[in-house]
Amino acid sequence: MKNLAVFSSGFGSNLQAIVNSVKKSKVKANIALVISDNVDAYSLVRAKKAGIDFLYADPADFKDRTSYDKFIVRRLKKEKIDYVVLAGFMRIISDYFIRQYKHKIINIHPALLPSFKGTQAISDALDYGVKVTGVTVHFVTSTLDGGPVILQSALDIKDDDTLISLSERIHRLEHKLYPKALDLLVNGKLLVKGRKVFVKR
Ligand code: GAR
């Protein structure tokens, strides 16, 4: 069984969706570790409740991004982590980290990439006035929010949507899409060729 490390800086609803999918054997993997850069992240409470090992690492304790990531990677190797799952982790991952886990780090983004990159994707889409937005799961590369796309799912923006109502629908979609992508990943079903990701039959 593959070992996952889930990274989350905040509320951790995606972490919870993954935990639930693992419990129901919809994703056959072991969540070996939850990592956060935020001491107040509710995801750490979720990890504790689920009986999963967790690590809080404070970026302020490290001289730069690479030293932070070297510390994290050492721990990942020690735990024999196969895949890194970014779920609302609001830090940029260094090239060093990415090289160590090439095509083994995935991220979920609350918009249809390449539209609305960055940390405010839901409000950016709403403010722009697009009629359709959605969710993207992608491999992480050194280009921010620019790695090969694994799965996407779209939803319509309604005239009376607010940030709250749209965020709720986006999150519901994320909680379905991320476990689906993880299931493909841990079963070795994803083939990356350049920018494209193919699902093996
Ligand atoms: C999710 O909507 C995720 O897509 C987003 O942060 C949220 C975390 O929610 N990630 C990004 O915006 C990355 N650029 P959660 O903590 O409840 O899972």
C-alpha cells in the first residue's frame, strides 16, 4: 500500500475528504503523515482525531525555503512516503523538493487552470465575471499552478452567487474530485507525457 503525506495550511476539509475516502477504501492507501506550516491549522486537529501522525514545521525556524523543504523531505524519506498531496498548502514548494518527488506531488486548485492561478482563485473568478469555473487536480512542477492537469471538473456561476455560496459548491466538488485523482495515482493509472496526463485502462 502506498504511503501518502497530506500537506494543509488551514481548515483541512480536503484532508477530511481524503481521510474519509481511505476509511471507506475508496482510496486504497495509507495516510502516513499530515504536515502543516500553520500551528493553528484545523487540519492538525483532524489528523489527531483520525489517529494520523502529524508534523507542524514553522517556516520562521528556517533560514530559507530550501532548508525548510530539506527538513520536510528528510522526514518524508524516513516515513517512506510515496506521494505528496497538497491540500490547501499555502506555501510554494522549492525546486529541491520537486526534484526529490518528480510527478509524485499533486495539488488541488479551486479554479479551472490555467485560469485564476494563485491563492484567491474563487474570488478572482467571481470578480472577473466568468460564467463557468471549477476545480483542477494537477501535478506540481516548478511553474506555480502550472503542472500537468490530472482531472478537472466545472460548475456554473449563478447570477446571485456570493463568495460563500460559490466556495461551498467548489469545496463540494473538490471533495469528490481529489479522492478520484488519488485513486488513479496510487493505483499507478496515470501516465505523464509532457504536459499531458493519460489515464491507463
Ligand atoms: C481549497 O479550496 C484548495 O483548492 C485551495 O485551498 C482550499 C483549502 O481548503 N488551494 C489553493 O487555493 C491553492 N492555491 P481546505 O483547507 O478546507 O481543504
